[in-house]
Amino acid sequence: MGSAISLEGVSKTLGNRKILRDVSFTVEPGDIFGYLGPNGAGKTTTIRILLGLLSSTSGNASILGHNVGIDEQRSRVGFVLETDGLFDNMTAYQNIEYYAGIYEISHNKERIDRVLKLVDLWDRARDKVATYSKGMRQRLALARAMAHDPEVLILDEPTSGFDPSGQIQVREIILDMAHKEGKTIFLSSHNLDEVQRICNRIALINKGETKLSGELDKLQKERSRGEVIVETAEPVVESVLAELSNLPGVSIQNRQDRTLTLSTSKNTEVAIIINFLSQRGVMMNQVKRKEASLEEMYTAILREGD
Amino acid sequence: MAATNKVFAVARKDIKEAFSSKSTYIYVIFLLAFMLPYYGILKDIFGSLSKRGASMADLLLPGQTLSNIAFYTFPLVLAMLICSIFSAYSIIMDKTKRTLESLLATSVSLRQIWLGKTLAVAVPSIVLSLLLSILALVACNLIIVVPAIGRFIVPDSLSLAIGLVIIPVMTFLIVLVVNFFQLTMTNPRIANLIFPGIFIGIFISTVISLGKSYDFAPTYLKITLIVIGILIAVNLLLSRFLTKDRVILSSKG
């Protein structure tokens, strides 16, 4: 099975300005893909290219194996853009009905009811969108994106400007879409915590260039600074600590009651530390390699770019 | 068939939105005022001829002439004015409220959107302008013509053909051009000025020709056919320059 979304060396120039430079990444079917970057990095331009709204100057962009420029293929893609694109003078039901007509959905009443229930707006379906709060509008935009049962969903900052409860609600809907409905989700976001919580694959873009892309877990491991956290049952005695710090590639970074933070070289196996301590009778509750957080990766990469 | 359904889905929404606004109805009623010059001229001619003791045949000729001119000129005049209103509920509103981008991101092609938006403006404008023209014709007949000569005066076949076929085609093609500019211009309201511009030009020439009571239907037909030919060529040319890049980059944000 091919990639759900694929960008290969995509560039976009507007006038003299290079908005995207050789951007490449892939999103596999079933992924929740986080697309990160600061303002003006080129995220919205990438989304516009994926949705066929802008053409790329060079490179290939495809969704579900087809070029993004083919209009008919977009019936397999749902989207929520930066602006929700809802019609204020129409009811929620009419808004979805309009798009159902555009996508020529058969049995559209059942489908519209279903997506409105999914985003918990069914009881407000006959109200005009002008009376909706920002959170409700965004949920309705998600329902519209789902109305034609697309395989891929492209969401541009779907929780931007929300209070925490609104963010949680939208996040739960996105997770439902991915896990219950089996959709592939492409999520552009500023919210690193949100991406860390729900995405399994990411790409980071800065100044129009892909700085990082791949599976989040792997990237976190790769980018870890070699820190190992050891939680012991009792405080470790000084003599053992002195011996430990003499191990090749290991140094003690921090020591706090029953928690040791060790700095290790990348090829130092955690098993060596566990063996060493257990041989000296140290009871350990937990030993883990500290992975780089998304925030750490993000700031480090942006700093490298500067 | 699927492509046609999408075009109609685009058009239907805009038409519904326009008719859900009270201002549309108020404007249409206001447009009836543009029938007054026709009514006034007809009344003056019939009044002065009757005073001079003119026969029924003397009254029939100017009545027929006025009826013809009115039927092949007023529908276009009115259509241009009505277009400017319906146009405000179509691309202009979509661009202002930034709903056009969402429509462009669906499986509808840009040409289908162009056509759908054009139908949304042209069809109600043509229907309303024809209805208003027929209404005015009937009213003038009932109030002025029938009391004077005892029967209705119906426009001749050439005038009817121009009014019912040529003018709608021309209106559609004009809207197509205006919509191209609305789609690709940063300020689509500027393109909308084409409608009142055409209206003013045609309205003035119509009132002048009504005053002279000179039936110029064959000349008018030739001119409109040439204009239609030019508009078709212009639209074919413009369609080559219609790209989503242009539309998106001309939209705010």
C-alpha cells in the first residue's frame, strides 16, 4: 500500500520569494501526522499545495497515489482550513448539506446526521452558524470535513485560539476520526503539546525547508542527549557513585535523593548501567533513557536554523 | 452529469442566499421605477395624438414601436442592475468572508465554480428582468393602450426573439466576464462596477431611442450578435488565464 500523502522535493516561489524549498515527507495510511513550524515557515502554503489550491513550482505532491492537481481525487480528502469557510447565514445542517451536494453524497441525510452527532452538534443542527461559538464552528468545520467520508483529513491548526476544554474536545474528535473511523490525519499545528500527545509521525519546517521528518518515537530517541534516569529504592552510597562515574562514557549529571541523572554517550547501553548497579546491590525501581521532548527538538532545530 | 450537478449545487446556494435577504426584494421593487420613462413617453404620445383626434391606426404605430423597443432594450437594462445585486451574494461575499478557498479545496473544478457562480447571478437576473419587462408591458397596455385603442399591443416577433433569447445569452456572457475578474481581482467590487456601467450606457440610449420612437431592432440585433461573438472570444481567452493560483493569491490572507 502506498503513502497516503507524499511530497518529494516540492518548492514554491512567489515573485522573488522562495516560500518552500525542496520540501519532502511522507504520511502513511492511518498516521496522525503533525506538521510543525513557526509562523511564516510555509505550513499554509504546503497545505494549499496539498489541496490543489496552489501549484508547486517544482517537485511532486500526491495524495493516495494521485497528483494533487486532479480535482476529482479531492473527493477522498477532507479539510479544515485556517478560516473555517462556513456560511454564517445558513444553519449547520445547511452548511453540511451544501458540501454534501458538492461531493454528491448518496443518502446524505443519514450521513449529515451522523457527522453532526460525531462532533456533538446534532441538537444545534437547525441553528444558524452565526450564533455559534468559535469552538462550535470548528467542530462543525470538522463535521463538514468528514461529511463525504474521506480517507485523508488535512487540518490546518484546528485548535488555534481555543481554551483548554475546547482543545481537548477537538483533540478527542481527531483521535476518534483516526482510531474509530480509520482516517489518515495531517495536522498542522503550533501546539507542540497537542502534537506530542496525538501524533505518531511529524515533520518540522522552518523558512520553507523540512528540518526534520519521521516517526516521533524514533526522532525522540535519536535526538535524546544520552540522559539516563535511575530511580533507586534507597539513596546510592558515595563509593558506588564514584565507581559509576568511572565507567566509560558515563558521568553523573544530577543526584537527588533516590534519583540519579546520568549523562551517557549514545552507544552506552542502559543494560550496562543496570548490571553495574545490581552487582553492587543497588535496588532499582526504574531505569529509563530520557527521550528528547518535542519542545526540545523544536527549539534546538529552530536555533540551528538561526 | 456529475459535473453539471456540482455546477448547480454551487449556483443553488448563492441564489438561495440572495433570495433569503430582504434587500433583494426591496431592490427589485425599486427597479420598477426604471419603467417609468417608458410609461411616461407612451402616455405623452397617446395623449397628444388623442387630443389631435388621431385614429386607432395612428395610435397603433407608435404604440407598436414603443412596445418593440421596450422589449428588446429594457430586459438588458434591468438585468445589468439585478446582476449587480446577485453578484454581491456570490463571489464578492465568498471572497469577503473567505469561504471561496474552502469551495476551491473540494472536488469541484475552478471552471465549474466559475460557471456555477455565473449561473447564480445570470439566471435570476434574466428571469427577473424578463418578468419585470413583461409586467411593465402588461401594465402599460392595461392603463394606456387598451383604453385608447381597445386591444393589447404585443411586441413583434423580432423584438420578442431579441428580448427572450439574445439578451439572456448576452447577459450570461457579460456575467461570465465580470465573474472572471471578480475571481482574480483582489477587490472584486471593482469588477462589479461593470454592471452599472453597462446599465447607464444602455439606459441613456434606450430613453433617447424611446423618445424618438424609432424602431431599430434589426440594427440592435446586428450589434448584439457582434457583441455576443466578441464576448465568447473574450471568455475563451480569459478561461486560459483562470487558475487557482490567481484566485487564491488575489484573496485576502
